[in-house]
Amino acid sequence: MALSVDVLDLGNFEQKLPRWDPSGSNHRYALVDMGSNGIRFSITDLSPPRSRLLKCLYRERASISLFDALQKTSSSSSARDSETLLFPEDTISQVSQTLARFWSIAVQDYGVAPNQFVIFATEAMRRADNAATMLEAIRTQTGPLAVHVLSPQVETLFGAVGARSSFVDVKGLFLDLGGGSVQMTYMDSEVQETAAAAAGQSLPFGAARLTRVLESAKAEIVAAEQSKLRNGLAEAFQTLSSTFPALAAAAADARQKKGKDSSGIDIFLCGGGFRGYGSMLMHNDPIHPYPIPSVGSYTVSARLFGKTKEMLKFNKSYDGKIFGLSKRRRTQFPAIVAVVDALIAAIPPIRSVTFCEGGNREGALMMMLPQQIRKSNPLELVEIPVATIPGQEPLVLQEVLGTLASAFPPDVNPASTTSVFGLQLGSIYASHIWGRLGDRADANASAALHSAIIDHTDSPGLTHLARAVLGITLCARWGASLGPIDQLLHQNLRDLVNNADPDATFWADYIGAVTAVLVTIVRALPTTRGALKDITSFQATEEKSSKRYKLHLKISVSKQAAKGLDVEEMVDLFRNVGREKHQRRKVVITVEPLP
């Protein structure tokens, strides 16, 4: 007897998802996302207290396009209403055997509890008339597994929450472009996720479906489908604007200012189709080569995002490999561009566009966790190098950060700058300050740049800007003496930061130099609280004029710590700070005995 199709909707998904218990003994969860373009499988560790980080232990993708596999059949060639969409038998067999393999990896190799293995499917399974046959075949191969078919609203919920999981705070429009559909909703840290999903809209215009239309339909049919897409996105945006006053206000402001004066809508894009477009933009970014490989958290201006004709032309003419774009995705690129063009036409001026790594699986995991964990700051949970601070209290690191922050002038609030302080990277930065003291400074400067790119690649909250600022600051802490190959990486990271805030590279260089001074005076991380104030202190003042900016930094050092110190070497640590043409800043150093 065929199984019925189990649909997850907003009213039942919480009951049907596994229950996360912080006191449980097994916190490993396996999730399978049977998307229209491919099947993605991952195993995640939700162990407290770092559950919010969604630590991925294993991931894999099977290149099985369920949408492409759907075949039309009809009892009469003239009876269009009798057409059905069916999965062929070989696809059903391939999918069921693939899921059986995933089941074995999760349960036997990684110890995932059977009731913590979740499978869900999206648009292709919703459209298939023999979806129940597919589900029965899966159960035959795997035994206890059940497949949940996501309703459009739950797919919108999981996609948006999954994308949001990569950030600390967000506010903007979220869109997810899969193979069979595109979803739009609004996300705000102050808005309940299910309320946003309930107002969200799903349109049957995924990359695979649009590709099929563009390749096989007549010109008038293509034009009609594109018009439906534009109108559908415009109506979806109006529905969201009428539901969420903050979005309506942002839209009105954007229209009034025509996208100027930092106005406009911030957009967050997830799904393989949009990530493909992001990879194309990254390949053609003015910062070339773009220094961070992952498209997750890649942010572009509305101007670059809107260069669809240039990207379409490049995709057609360029024969080389584009990092992050498969051959299949490149064949879908015209369809992806059609969605991007429709999006630009449907909403008010855009301020920024951020491409997101997370998706349905991350969203489902987040919704298993309590709201207080979902809303917690993931940057506070990133593990710091234990070898660097054996047995030290976090409060000691906070005192280190307080000492460094005192080197800012009184009129400058460190938390308001685009720096390790303003980007909430203080604990991560401080934990690296006394590390690698046995290695050469030039090797450490190089390692600082590369570690900012490759360390904690899946850690939520570490955006491209955050990684670049962290890398530049740590590099400056080691004197920024770099070989030719690293000089290019260093400059491109600086360009990335300067695009966001022209003052940010100055503060990165300055904080790095101040840190180098601190470590010159204090050769190891203090073992007790309150020790730093008896060794050194900083005090800064500003001197501004129309031609030049001077920052006077007074360094006070205890009599004991001052023994053997080379003041000229400390002054030399600031030789390159503020020297970029757009900065025109000078740091003046004085060293005095600690009162």
C-alpha cells in the first residue's frame, strides 16, 4: 500500500521535527534536503553550549536533479488537463539507494540516533503525482525513514532562518532561489520567524524550471512567463510591505531618496541559483582576485548587483573555470539572471545585497533550538585557541581589550568603529595576541592573513568584512612584513575593508600597532586580573586641522617593565599607520613612566 505524502506546514512542523534536549546524550543530527537541483546531506553537532554555531561534521551532495527528472505523461495528447508529472523508475531507485547510503553514514559511521535523521523535500516532490511512490521506495530501502514534504511557507521559513543563521543581527528582504521555486519573505531580529514565513510568498519560478521555459518555449510564452515572474515578485513585496511597517518605511524612504544617502532595501539571497550569481559577481569583482573564496556573506552594492547584462555576456563568452559555478549552474545562468532582473524591477532601490551560505537544513536545525539560543550572539561562542591561554579566565581577556580600547581618543567610541571592537571580534582577537611567540614575525603576519580566510569558515557572524578586519589587524600586530604573494592578499583585503569604511584600515593598523606595543611591554598574557594596570596604560588625544590629523598616544610603563625597552623600536611600530593616501593621518608616540 502506497504511503501518503507527509506535508510539513506551519501548524505541525514543530511537532514533527526532532526535539532538541540540552540534557540529552546525543546531539548529532542528520538532515537531507531533497531539493529540485540536487540532494544535500549533512551531519551537525548541536552540543551545548555551542549549539548556535551549528557545527557541521560531515556534508555531501548528490547531483540528482529531481526537477529535471519529472516527466510529463498524458492519456490523450490533446487533453492537456490529463497531464501528470512523474518520477521515472530509475530516478526513484537512484534516490532511494542514495538515501540508504546517507542513512548508513549517519547512523553507523557517525552515531546519529535514528529519530534524529530527518529528510525533507521541496518543489519537485510537491509537483510529482507519484511522490507517494518515491516515499514508499525510500522506506523500502531504509526501513524507518520518513520524508517530510515542506509546504511553501515552511520552505520559506527554513530558507530564511537558515540564511539568517550566518549573521548576528539582520533586517531585510530574504529570497531563496531553488530549482523549482523562488521564495520571498522579510526577516528582522524583532520579528517572529513564523510570522515572517506566514507572510512570505513562494513562486514557481526556480532556476531549473525557468531554464526549461527559456530553452523550449516560444518567444511570446517566454515573455509571458517573465511578466508573471516580475508581477509575482512585485505582488509578494507589496504583501510583505503591508504586513511589516519597518519594510514599508524603508521602501518609502528608498523611493523618496532614490537610493541615495545610504537609503534602500538590504537583500539577503540564498539557494544555489543566487549563490551561482554571487560567484559570477565575485569572479568579476573590482577587487581582483577577490581575497575570500566563500560566497557566503559576500556583500555587493546595488550597482554591481545590477550588472546582469555584463554577467550574462561574460558567462556566454568565457571558456575558463569560474570558481563556485558548476557546468550545470552555468547552463541555468540565463534563468538566474531573469530572476535577478525581475527582482530589481519589482522592488524599490536596493542598498546592498548579501549572499548567504545557509539554507533549509540550517533553518530546520535552528528551529529545533529554543528562541533564546536562536537569538544569541554566535561570535561569543567561537572557540578560542586553548593553547594560547591555558587556564585563563575570560575576564583577563576583557581587561586586555579594555587596555587596548583606552588607546582610542575620548571622542571615538571603539564600539562604533569598523574594527575588532565594533564588529564584536574582541575576544577572538585578544585570544591570538600572545600566540605563536616562538615563530618569526613575518611568518606570523602571513599566517594572520590566511587564518582570517580559512579558520572558522562555517562560524556564524564572521562576515567577509569581519574576516578582513580581523586579518589586517592581526597582521599589523606582527608588523605586516610580508612577502610579494601575501602583499597582494593584504592589499585586496584592505580594499574590501575600505569599500565598507575608509577609516577602518586606519583603525586596524593602529590597533595592531598598539597591540604590538602591549606585547613588547607585557611578554605573556597576565595570569591574574588587575595585573595589566600595574604594568602599562595608554592615553590618546586628537589634533585635527584642515590638512592633517594627528593622534597623540601616551604610553605609560612601570619602572620594572621599562628595563631594557627600546623606545625607538616601539615608535617604529607606527611607521606605516595612517600612510594611505585617503587617510593622511599621523600617530605621535611618547613614552613615560607609569605614575
